[in-house]
Amino acid sequence: MLLVILINLTCLNAQQFKSYTAEGLVSYQSNPKKAINLLKKKHKEALAKKDTAQIIKVLISLSAADRAALAYRDSFVNSGEALFIAQEFKNPLLIAKAHEEFGTLHFLFKQDDEAGEHFKQAHAYYSKVSLQGAASYAQLYRSHYNLAMYYQRIKNVSQLNEQVAFCESLAEKFKIDPIYKLYLDEKVVSEHEFDSQFKEALDLLLNLCNRMENLEANGNLSVTDNSFFMILYCRTAN
């Protein structure tokens, strides 16, 4: 049973969640435990300097690294602490990032109500700071994508369609890996399924698999992309 849960969580991690490298504090490590150790050192340094903003960023990054290492208990502790401190610090962008990380964890454990609430809170703060020029298009894109995953999970077709449209619009405004389109099209597959348009859903799903195969043949898939590829193939068997 535990193995099934871990496999499920690993597959869910293929949904382009925010990485522990996002804050620029550490580079990608093949073993996430190395990233955790590096971040723990940075946490001690930030505490010594009483640098609240840095403490929050490190805790958010630590939570993401814990997720990568499947250390979910530690991830919940670090993300929860990051959110608490960010709210006390009253920095809207850091509050947005902390809600996003906490929402991601709830999403992974299929705690949909909590995930949706945190993703919505994160988006409200990202939207607020965006008006002040403090949030990037990439951050807004990821926030809309998080909401798309949430609405896909609860089968809210109209909201899912709206979030996918927002993502497509934002993707034209900044440099993004072209593979993003495949991730969004997977959401469209779900839209077809929810509307009982099963032929359209299967046709698009097979098209996605062919496009992924071409990218794989050219060596253009990351570890996350390969996991996503596995999800697509599993869906064709359903």
C-alpha cells in the first residue's frame, strides 16, 4: 500500500510544481538530500543574520527539496513555518510563495479543499504584487497552472478552461520552454473527458504521446517530462 502511495505521489510530482531551485539559493542536485543539507546551512546563516526574508525563502526551498526527497513530514513543517513567518513579516510576494508551497503539499496528498484554498490565496497575492510590478509573468503563469491542476482535480470544467486560457495568454509574454503546450493540452484532454467527448480526448492524448516521443528521441525531455510522459501513457490504457 505504501509503495502505491509513493508511486502516486511521484507521478503527481510530474505536474511541474515549483522546484527547490526556484529561489536561486541552490542549484539542481541529482540527490535532493544534498540540496537539503546545503539549504539547512543557509537557514542557519539567515537565522544568525536575522534576515527574515532570507529565512522565509530558505524554508520554502527546503520544503520543495523535502518534497523531492519524499520527506513529506519535514516538508509540511518547513512550509507551514514559512507561511507563518511570511504572514507575520507582511511581505505579499513571500506570502504568495508560502501559500503556493503549502498548497502543493496538500494537493499531493489529495487534500483538495486545503489545496484549493492555498492556491487561491497564493494567486490573490501574486495578482496583487503583479499590479505593483513585483511578480513576474513566470510566477503568474505557474499560479494559474496550479489553479488549473486544482480545477482539473475537482472536475470544474469552466474554471479549468479559464485557467488554461490564462496560461496560454501569459506564455506569449515571457520566455518559456515550448513543452509547456503539452502540459496544457493534457488539461484540455480532461476538459473533453469531463464533457463526455471521449473520441476527442483520446485523439488529443495520442497526439500528445506522439509529440512526447519525438521530443524523447531528440533527447529533449527532463526527468520531470519523462514522468509526465509515463502519466500520458497510463491514461491511454484507461
